[in-house]
Amino acid sequence: MAMDPVPVSETTVVTDVATWLEENWSPDLSLGEWWNRLGRSGWGFPAWPQAWFGRGLTGSAARAVIAERTRHGAFGPPSGISTFLAAPTILAYGTDAQKQRYLPGIATGADVWCQLFSEPEAGSDMASLQTRAVRDGDEWVITGQKVWSSGAQFARYGILIARTDPDVPKHKGITYFLIDMHQAGVEVRPLREMTGEAAFNEVFFSEARVADADRLGAPGEGWRVAMTTLSNERDPNNPGLGTGGGSLLGKPDLTMTVAAYQAQQAAEIDAFSFAISGGAGELFNRLVSKFGASEHPVFRQQRAALHSDRVAQRWTAQRAKANAKGGQPGPEVSTLKLGGSNVGRALRNLGLQAMGPHGMLAAADAPEDGLFHKYALFVPATSIAGGSDEVQRNIIGERALGMPKEPDLSRDLPFRELRVTQRPSN
Ligand SMILES: Cc1cc2nc3c(=O)[nH]c(=O)nc-3n(C[C@H](O)[C@H](O)[C@H](O)COP(=O)(O)OP(=O)(O)OC[C@H]3O[C@@H](n4cnc5c(N)ncnc54)[C@H](O)[C@@H]3O)c2cc1C
């Protein structure tokens, strides 16, 4: 995302945001009213550009705003695929008309978005995607299937990549669109995961329509635009990720008071949002003291090792932030993503171990209403979502270490000639 850093002192922004919060924040406001005030003030997403719902702040000044908001006890802005994936991509590639149309609904929490990239035969090898977009006057006609589309059952809009030119190599014939999910021709079918929840979905397109005005970037430029989305997905410093509270996937009831929404979320948080919010560390500490696990010498060693990994992870995050160019995260985010998966696995293993036999219980029978157990069942997903661990290692090898690219004989052939196009739908 191209940022326009504003040279301001941390003290000034802290005073400004504190004054604004004093005048505007109340837990008795409706969620819709609060997010509207916060989004339009620019204090919700201080790192976004000043012209577009932000304050153009970077680094410590942006962090100081968030710290002050937290200190004040004010509820955070909306967060989810809309703020951490759609917004940075629209900010980077959108026309002014697209920004005007879509950013208000994102910044104020009115619109939920989903990401329509993965397909049954195109996950890690996303460039092999087969969903087609065919030009028809001022519109494009979309046909195909996506899968693992988190929160699509609640989404008003989707960020979609589709094949627009099968006659060029696979990375070159893809175009990026902003699609209205509420139309005939879009069918969403939820999939249930082992957590018991249905966070993601299959999405079927049967001649769905997108206006050409909702194309993000030039035709055939979709791969490059999608890389911006993915680097934001892997970036734990992303200003739109987990900035708020509550679910990252659902459709919040904007008419509830903020206080009621917070209470509802505390009682019913889904595994996906809980894992991303980082709340598992605190829950782990609580369980360790409750079960007196730190008295066991082997457990103490393992906990100290986990702590070191978490500290190293925070240092890497700071380095990645310092190395980000023009607001765009670099390949270091792959190191961070791998580190995050490792820490998640260690936290899961030690947390279950700390509970002793209680670690084998499930759902409401388990300590803390089974929240840690739900997290434990979600942990494998963190090694897959946003690109698997193996794919992150490939990226580190190629882009950070400069090793030769993985051999891919299909890279330079026209997509039409690849075996992947032999599916009946094509
Ligand atoms: C919780 C969760 C949420 C998700 N949300 C979304 C979403 O909202 N929208 C969306 O579009 N997608 C989403 N995904 C999909 C996700 O991006 C894919 O699952 C991921 O990219 C892997 O693709 P795949 O599942 O097709 O596995 P595959 O690509 O089939 O991989 C299978 C295995 O082969 C390995 N492998 C594949 N290629 C290589 C290679 N070149 N080198 C070494 N090993 C390789 C992989 O590491 C993996 O172990 C989500 C996934 C999860 C788990």
C-alpha cells in the first residue's frame, strides 16, 4: 500500500487521539455508530492514507495511537478480510471511484468481504486457477468454483481472481475483480471443520456478473495485484488485521450497543478469530497457573523455550516492519508466518500438557468452556492458510536467499495447453 507518512510527533498524536476519544467513545453507542465515528475520524486505521480514512501515520506514531485507544478502553475498528486484505489492495491498485465506492463500507464495518482465490485444484499453485471471466460489453461473466472461502456466507463483496486469457502462460492471463456476492449466479455452500464451526465455504459461480468498472488493475495483471493481497495476508504487522475485537468472519449486528457486542463476542468467539487475535497466549498462562504446571521441571524447560521463540518472533516482526518498502511487506513475512505456525504448535502442545488429563476432554466439559481445545483443533490451519509452510520455505529460498526457482515446466506454456485445463467445465 503506498503510504504518505506524515511527520508528526508521538506526543502530538497521542494528545489528539485522546481528546477525540474523550469526546466520542462510549460503550453505550451502537456498534454501527461507533465504527462510523472511528472510521471517518481516521483514528481507526491511522496507517491508511489521510485522504482515505487514515492519518497517514507509520511506525511508532501509528502504534502510539492504537496503544492510546487500548489504554482508553475504547473498542477497536472493524477487522477481517475487508480491512486486512481488500482495503490494502484497493488502496494500492484502486481508482478513486473504486476507493470512494468501497472504502467507506470497509472502514465503518458496514460491509463484510471474502477472498475468492483458492480452487479445488489451485491452492499452492494458485496460478493454475480455472474460474473464467469472459468479457461481455461493459461487464465480465464469471463461471467456476472457489473453495476455502472464509466468511463467504456473510460477505457482501469478494476479492476474486479469474482467468481472462487462456492463450498466455498461466501467471499472465489472470485478472482481479471486486465482485458483488448478492446476485443470482453466486452460490455459497458452507464447509464444516474439525473445530465444529463452518468458517469457510465452497463458492460456485454460474455466469455471475462483474462490471468492468470493478476490475482492480489491468486485464492480465491479476497475479501482481493478488501478490499484494497475499503479502498482506502473511504480514502480522498488517494495520487491518485483528485491530478490532470480535469475529473476523461474521456479520456483526451494527444495531447492538458496543458493550453488548463485546459481551457476545467474549462468550461466543469462533476459533479462527480467537487464533488470529493472539488471545491464546493469555489463555495458556491462565491454564498453566490454574493447573500448577510450572512446578514440573520438564514443563518449565519447554515453557522457557516457547517464550524464547515468541520473543524471537516479536523481534522478527519489528525487523520486517523496519524493512517494509513503501508500506509493502517484503519476503520476511514468510519467516514470520512460519515462526507463527511453529509457536502455535508449541503453544497447543504445552497447553494441553499443562492441563494433564483435562487436556483430553472436549467442548463444555473441558476447562475454560473448551476454548483452548477449540484453538488446539484450529492450529493445523495456521500452517495452511495464506500459503502452506512448504510454500513459505520456497518463497524464503527464492526471494530472500536468491536460490534458483523451483522447476516449473508449465510456467511458460500457454494455459490452454496445460493438463490442468482438461476438466469438463473447460
Ligand atoms: C483456515 C483457512 C482459511 C482459508 N481461507 C481462505 C480464503 O478465505 N480464501 C481463499 O482463497 N483461500 C483460503 N484458504 C485456502 C489456502 O490458501 C489454501 O488451503 C493453501 O494455499 C493451500 O492450498 P491447498 O489447500 O489447495 O493445498 P495444496 O496446494 O494441494 O497442497 C497440498 C500439500 O502439498 C504441499 N505443496 C504444494 N505445492 C508445493 C510446492 N511447490 N513445494 C512444496 N510443497 C508443496 C503443500 O505444502 C501441502 O502440504 C484457507 C485455508 C485455511 C486452512
